[in-house]
Amino acid sequence: MTGPVTCSYGGVQSTAVLVLAVQRRLSIPRFLFANTGDDSEDPQTLHYVRTVAAPYAKAHGIELHELHRVRRDGGTETLHGRLTRPGSRSLPIPVRMSGGAPRTRSCTTDFKIHIIGRWLKAHGATPTSPAKVSAGISLDEIHRVTNRRVEPYEQVVYPLLDLRLRRSDCVGIIRRAGLAIPTKSACWFCPLKRPSGWADMRRDRPDLFARACALEDLLNTRRAGLGRDPVWLTRFNQPLAEAVAQAQPPLPGLDEDTDGDGAGLCDNGSCFT
């Protein structure tokens, strides 16, 4: 006996899984998108989920559930809200310490794994009747499987690996279905973003880049008041606005780099899928 059959939803690879499910090449009736907060997820991701992926899934009889972290009082907690709450000392994201190493994070566990897990258990998943959860990890990312955390109420499977599909194959699957290509799913202030990703944001979305700089400033103002060393959103041991130059405009007719957001640094598979 098994629990619910689902797929964690986010970006390119899991969108390809969705298309394959619509085409009945995979038997996955529902997808779960754990939203870290409308103030936290990249706005491009939220736009894609709500205007492309969810309508596409619904039109083909597949469920796509958007999940949130709900507090005991019934309110919704967001990752950005936890970081910026007055008086908060919480640092759940993998900020870079003064030596350049990333701080241990709890954001993926608190705002992805636990949120999906709560839904799975509410819908019948148990250690003796585990949910079958598909993870959107492609063949070129097989290293991300190594440390993939598995909960006792889930059985994690990798349909893209079984089909021997690479990320480029996933892009082709999505395009042939007539859908736009999504960005990778990640918070807009994620410190695992590569410098090229920050540079693109500074060029293309300066308001969002300015918000990231302001968040970094806020965290360090609080740490200074506690007598602690500063932390950074990049590995360069300096403020984001000084560490990252604006990217050069892309050459006409060439696709922009879609891998500049640090996907390779997240082994769990709950983000960047």
C-alpha cells in the first residue's frame, strides 16, 4: 500500500515532468509547489506557476497545489518575513560568513521539505504507506541525488534519470509542448546564486537587486548591534552592490545563460528543479 503520488514542482526539470505527465508518459496526478512567500520567491517563478503551469495542469486534469508555511495561529509565514521581522536574529539562509563559507541553512527544511511533508501526511503518507515523490533532477545533475534527504513517509524517485534525460532535453520537451521556458525556482535573495545571476539581476531587474542589497544591509546592521561579524549574499566578503558588476547585454539572437543561479550548490533537490 502506498500514499499519494506527487512531484515537487519548481522550474525547468519539474515542468518537463509535468509535460510528460500530461502526455501520459509518466503517471503523476499531482504536483506540489512549496511557496516560500510571495515576498520571497523570485517573481518570475510565481508568475510562471500561476499563469502558465497551473492553467496547463488544470486543463489536462492534473493537480498543481501551491503550498505555504502556516503558523499555529493560522497566519502565513514567509522566509523574507522571518528574516526581516523586527528583533529577529534568525539567519535561515546560507549567507556567506566573513571567511567565505556558507552558513548552515534551515530555509529548505522549514519552507520546502516540511511544508510538502505536512501535505503528504495530511493526505495519507506514513512510514508504512509512504508517498511516492518524484524529484525533478536530470542526468546532468545526478550528483544532486547523493545527499538527497529522504523522509520516512516518502519514497523518492527520479523519473528524468530513469528516462536518461538531460536539462537540454527537458527544455526541448517544454518547447515542443508550446510552453515558455521557466526560470529555476529559487528565492530572489538566495546566497547560492552565482555572480552571473546577480549581475543579470542588476542589469535586468535593478529594483529587485536593490531590495537584495537592502536586505543584506539590514542583516548586517542587526549583527553589528550584536557585536557580530558581517555576512554577505556572495562569496566576495563585501557588500553585494560592490561585489557584483552589471552584466553586459546579451548578444542578439543568442540565448541567455539560464544556469547562473547556483543550482549545482543545492544537493537536496527541493529547490532549483
